[in-house]
Amino acid sequence: MHLFEIGNSARMDRLLRTKRQRRMTVKKIPPPLRQEDYEALADLRFALRQFMDFSASAAQSEGLPVQQHQALLAIKGQRGGEAMTIGMLAERLIIAPHTATELVGRLSDAGLVERHADPTDRRRQTILLTEKADKLLMRLSAVHLSEIRVMAPKLIELLLELQKTAK
């Protein structure tokens, strides 16, 4: 199973733990770590920071704040055909529900999303991308996928190194 194919699996549950649970997990890591472990972790974090810097620059070049780009991608990438709700978006972006509400408000004001009452629960709102957002996200996603394909060999090498040092 690939990280990008996690769907609703147990692996997804582990990835979406609350901050408190993640902090507790860190305390369970048994010492001692070897120098190679630190080097591999540092290299992976550096590669991830490089990608995040690239991503932020790409979004900003389109006039889109990073968090709004992440929200559009989360909405478009919603699995299972289920409409995205504000609560689901908050969970996906690991932000508070009220922050997600404000974010969706800004996206709506920019003409990038539409909110609709959920037909099964009128208390909830579903979020849909507009045509404008679809076009914007298509451009951004194309350059992101291109960059990931360039970075993939190095990322795979780093992940394999971390997997190897874990054994």
C-alpha cells in the first residue's frame, strides 16, 4: 500500500492522530539512536522542507495563500465520492473546525468554493470547488506532480534508508 493510497485504513487513522497523541508517540521511541538515524531523519526533513518551499512559491505565484491551496487540494482529493464538509476539511488539514470555517469563508469570498446545505443533515454544509478553482488547482497540481516526480528517487532513497535503519 502506498502512502497516497491510504484511504480510510488504519494507516490513515495513525496519520491523523491528534497532536497530543503524536507527542505521546514520540515519548515511546526507544533510545539509543545511531548517527545514521539522525542523518537520515535530517535529510528527509530537508527534502520535505524543500518541497514545502516549492509548494508555497507555486501557490503564491498563482496569488493563492498556502493554506487555501491545501484546502482546495483536500476538497478535490476527497476520496469515496463523499462531499467534503467543514469538519472533514478541518480534520484533513489538521486545523480547528472554526479555523476551517474561516478558511472556507475566504475561499468562498474569492469565488473558489461554493457552500451547500447537506441534503442529509441541514446543520452541515458541503463544500464544492468552482470552475475557477478547478482550473487553478489543475495548474498547481501539474507543477506539483512534476516536482514530486523529480524528487521521488531521492525521497524513496531516504525512506528506504530510514526503513533499513529501523530494523
